[in-house]
Amino acid sequence: MRVLVTGGAGYVGSVVSALLLAEGHEVIVVDDLSTGHADAVPPGAVFHQMSVAALDPVLGDWDVDAVMHFAAKSLVGESVQEPAMYWRNNVVGTVALLDSMRAHGVPRIVFSSTAAVYGQAEQQPIEESAPTRPTNPYGATKLAVDMALTNYAQAYGMTAVSLRYFNVAGAYETADGLRFGERHAVETHLIPNALASAAGEGEAMSLFGTDYPTPDGTCVRDYIHVVDLAAAHVSALAAGEPGEHHILNLGSGSGSSVREVLSAVAAVTQRDVPVVEAPRRAGDPAVLVASHEQATRILGWRPQRDLEAMVSDAWQFFLASRA
Ligand code: UDP
């Protein structure tokens, strides 16, 4: 297939692009590099530095079979401060993309959604039928697009798949030894912060909250390897029928506490991980674990890589990016 990947210079978009190429697909990446990195676009992909908003005049010429849409603003804290930017980029921009797809006859979209649409879920593991009550504008904008996709698929006969990610971690190494991983200018995620702390970069890492109602008092999350996640995207290209919108959670189905992640980081790096215990971070639910039964049913997908593999691959990427 010929696939347009928006946001293909970002973390998940770059890994998915590399995997698509490895599996013989043609890839066109569009990214405005507002948060992505030009050198994260895998060789073999055609790259256009442009925003999603500028796509309409050119989309018809590219004759793509599907769009994988990753381009988005994705910082929870920033979304609370600047919701207008999130609604404009993530929702207005995506509706314009969908209208361009309709105008140019592009029949299929795979959308990068998030577990943040569920907010503080009452039941674990979280199924796709759980109530959607996002607790921040980032989650709200992703939910808005999920809803638009249901309507567009039904009314205009598109085939749509929304993939709701839980906590993505790890990195991908191609057969040629190229590595694609997580490199955010503002890093808020646990595993990269713990690796930086183990490497002695900056201050000791803050552990946010030790008084949660969990076995060791720290938050429990469902970590999923970016390569497993990317494999689900490739499968999603062949899933569903015109008029259908599938919404699928992508998680491992089991949880790890912050302390368990820190132990894995210490074991993999063979270093101390300097940590300061800090108050809870606003908006963090105690436990988030996915049910991925739907993804297994619709995509035949099962995650294959465990927490140690995620931390180990993230560490190799971290070391390579500092070399
Ligand atoms: N966390 C932490 N210190 C950090 C970053 C994260 O203690 O520097 C905790 C955070 O409070 C949450 C878990 O690690 O309980 C996962 O956070 P992350 O930001 O990686 O993902 P989220 O679950 O918020 O999407």
C-alpha cells in the first residue's frame, strides 16, 4: 500500500513508518517538525516538511491508499494552559484532513488515539465500552476526533480505526542498525526520565505520589512496547470494511507500578536511579490497565515484548542518542 503518515517524524510515527517500509509498503511522511525531528524520518520514506493544514492541494496528486494520522499536540499540561491550540491543531486540523480525504477519494484512516479519553476509569482493565470522561483538553480533543471518525465512516463510507494507546515505551532498531525512539524536547514520561536519571543527567527524578491505593503506593500503568504498537498499526491497515470505525485499546493487559519500572531501569542499566519522592502529579489516576481483547479479535494482535525489553531497548536508544 501507499501510506501517508502524518507526524512521521515523531516517536510513534517514525517507528510505524520504519515498520511499514520494512514490510514493503510505500511511505510518504508529512511533519511540520514543530516537535518531531527530521532525522527520525526513516530513509526510504518520502518526506515533506509541511503542516496537515496545507495538505489539501497536494493530497490528490499522491494517490495514497490510506492515511495514518499521528500529527498532534500531545502534552497534557500544555493542553490545560492552551486548549485553543489543542482544539485547532488536533480537531480542526483533523476534520480538514478528513474532508481532503473525502475530496480526493482516500478511503482509509488509522488514527492515533489515547487512553486519556477514559480519564479516571472505575473498572480495570478498561474496555472500549468504558465511559469516556477525559480529564484534560488533550484527551478531549482525541475523543472528539474518535467521534468524528465514527460519523465520517458511517456517512461517507470511510474505513476507520482508532488505536487508543496506553503507556508506550521502548525503541525500534532496523535490520540496518538504525534506531527510532523517544526524544521529546519536554520529557514528561517515566521511562526516559528514569533512564536520564540513571545516566546522571540533570537532577534526580521525581517520583510523583507514594500514597496511592495500590500495592506499593505508586501509580500503576500499562506499558506497551512501541514495536508491538507499530505492528498493530500495520495490521489495522487491512482491518474493517467501508462504513466501519473500529476503536481498539492497545496495552499489554497488565500493570506495572512506578517502583516496578524503576527496578527494571536499575536492573537493565546496572546503575542506581536517583529518585526524590514528590507529591502526586495533578490529574494522575491511580491505575490504568487496558483490556486488549478487541484488538486481538479485530487485528489478531497480541503484545509480545515485556517491560524489560521496553526498558532495555529504550536504554540502547538513549545511549546511541548520546554517543
Ligand atoms: N512519573 C513519575 N516521574 C516522572 C514521570 C512520571 O513519577 O518523572 C509517574 C507518573 O506520575 C505516572 C507514571 O509515572 O504515575 C507514568 O507517567 P507518564 O508521564 O510516563 O505516563 P502517563 O501515565 O501520565 O501517560
